[in-house]
Amino acid sequence: MKLTDPKALRGYAHPLRMALLGLLRQQGPMTATRAAEQLGESVASCSFHLRQLAKYGLAERAPGADARERPWRATARATSWDDDSDDPQVRAATDELNAAQLALYTRQAEEFLARRIDEPTEWRAVTGFSDQSLYVTAEELAELTGRIDALLAEYDDRITDPSRRPDGFRRVSLIQLAVLSASPGGGPAPAASANPVEATPAAEPDAAR
């Protein structure tokens, strides 16, 4: 689902709403009560924010096991938005949403680092952070991003079909950032970690995009 309306963009820019939507996408339909248990939030708060997600078309009611059960489900597997709008209101709303998303990623990374020492050696060896300086045009960066997306798409069937997941799998959040240097010349390349990815089995890994 692509968000284009400034109100919807701002409506989604809330950490609990992102967490709730990610939970619905990962675990399927659930009630506000079950979501509250999973996220450590109050039922009233989860119920309110689920209704807000429904207001913007991101969640909807799902059939329940009985008349008393009223679960929610996500309306789409992913949420996206464009950052190239000429509308100043849309640009401001997307910046607000991007900031909320970055804060979520930061929290996931901090939570992972706090428990990483207890992870098996094989997982510590392949998780972490890295950076790489590139000297590219906008067109080249777009092409590179497309190639990365195509590579990641090879694993999409494991999202919708758990039977395709191999023995010993873990859920990994591979977070992609493309950040321009403050100066056109770029400056010196920052020091990079040897670890290629970051694993975060947190509640909202599919926060968006």
C-alpha cells in the first residue's frame, strides 16, 4: 500500500502504530488484547491505535472465532511512500514519517545490541553494522537500489509461506539507509564494521517500505 495523503502519512508516523502493523503482518490477525500482551502496552491504547490504522486503510477487522472475538489484520504486506513530491505538505509529512521510522530502527538496533552477547557465535558472526562510501549519480543509486531489492525479493516466498523457511532460520531485519554526505565532495570515508547486516527479531521489522 502506498501512502500519498499527508494526513495518512502523519497518521502512520507513530511508533505504536508501526509496531502494531508489523505485528499483524508477522503473526496474522489478532485482537487488541493479544497485541497488547505482545507489545507490553495497554489494551485500550492498542485498540485506539488499531482503529487509527483502520482509518487510514492500513488495518481492518478480520473474522473471529466467535461473536466476542474481534481480531484485526493488516490490509497489505508492505507500506510505501514517495520522497520526491513537489507538494510541501506531503514533503513535511514524509519527513515526519521517515523520522519516526528512523527512531524505530534505532531502538531495534539498541535492543539487539543489548542482547547480542547472548546470541550463538554463528549469529554474532553475521550480524552487526557496516557502511560503505559510494560516489554515484542519482540514476546509479536508483539502479543499485533496484538490484538490491531484486536480490531480497528472492526470499519473499518465505514471508507468506512458513513451510519455505529452512531449518535453523531466524527472522532478520536488514535495514537499508542511503544518506547523502553533507558536502558535495563527500569527504573522507567513515570507518566501517566488518559485520554486514543487523538482525533484530523485534516486533516491527516490517515497519514500512
